[in-house]
Amino acid sequence: GQNIDQPTEMTATEGAIVQINCTYQTSGFNGLFWYQQHAGEAPTFLSYNVLDGLEEKGRFSSFLSRSKGYSYLLLKELQMKDSASYLCAVRSTMNNNAGNMLTFGGGTRLMVKP
Amino acid sequence: EAGVVQSPRYKIIEKKQPVAFWCNPISGHNTLYWYRQNLGQGPELLIRYENEEAVDDSQLPKDRFSAERLKGVDSTLKIQPAELGDSAVYLCASSPVSGPNTGELFFGEGSRLTVL
């Protein structure tokens, strides 16, 4: 099976930097995704890591360490509109080679305060 | 390009009643997913289709849930009869290719079900 852990809630100040951690245990690891989900809306893709290291995309960066089963999402220059849930999702190859499946963590609700 | 379309957006029913949700994926996307998301939690996979074939339905409660994807395009998810615990948001997602190079998932806005 798979186990994905991330903090339930975090609070940060506008203009600051926040790091959201995600740890996972899985067999057949084949990539890690971060999604953003505003309340009442659909999840939207933020980043993807399959190799170790840091992927930077504007104010958002995502890091992966496969040996440690660890990833983080780094948000810089926080804005009020960044208040949302951030979902860590792990892709793994299925045992029957029927394709890939994406399993989500419980999400981290980030509240950005003025 | 049109995104994933779901309907209805909201549905309120009494327990033991049937309910159905419809999803139209992005054109050309072979893979279609149904997820259920409870309040404050992450999405949980119910079923995954590759074209018209259900390749992973291990998490689908088959005693009351059913799904189909005729012609490998649109899909419906049905619950009959609904129970109080089925209240959740039902998310449909699609992705263009399955296999080692599967890309991101594109989600619809979801169907919020309330069972009274």
C-alpha cells in the first residue's frame, strides 16, 4: 500500500516564505505531484518531480529526495490568494503493469494572513 | 480548449435514493478517473478507465456504486442506494496518456453530493 503524510494546517504571513512537507512510503515510485485547491474548486497542477532535486517555477519550488521518501513545496513572497489547500500526490506503477495510479495525501490547508 | 466538464454541480437527495454523476473529459484524453473527496481530506480514487476499460476499480464499493464509460469518452458514476456517508465531492479527472510517461491530471469542478 501507500502512505502519504503532510501537515493538516499551516499559517504564514503575507510576503513571507513557507515550506510544506510531504513524506511518503510506496512501492514502484514513479513521480510526485503537488496540486493547489482553493475552497470549493478543483485541484490544479503546480509541480512534478521524478528525479531528486529542486524544480523551480516562479514563486513556487518543489524538492524531492527519493531515498528519504520526502518532498517539500516552497512558496515565496506569499500572497493572500495563496490561501488554499496543497495536495501532495504520489504516482506509482501498478503491480499488474496496467499503468500508473496517483494517490493523494490529505492536503495541507495554508492560511495567509496580512 | 474546454476543460473537464461535470454535472450536476450540486445534488441533494434523501438516503436510499439513487443518484448519477456525469463527466465529459478533455478531448483526446484516454484516461479517466473518478475520485471522492470528503471535507478536509485529499481525493481518494474510486475507479480509473483506460479508454472504455476499467483498469482499477479496487476502491469502488461495488455493492452500491457503479460506473461506465461507453465509447471511451463520457463517463457516469451511479450510487444506488445512497447512504449518509456518501456525502462528498465527486471529482472527475482525465489525463492524455497512461503508462510510464503519464502526465498531470486535469480535474473537473466536481459534483457535491449531500445525502439527508
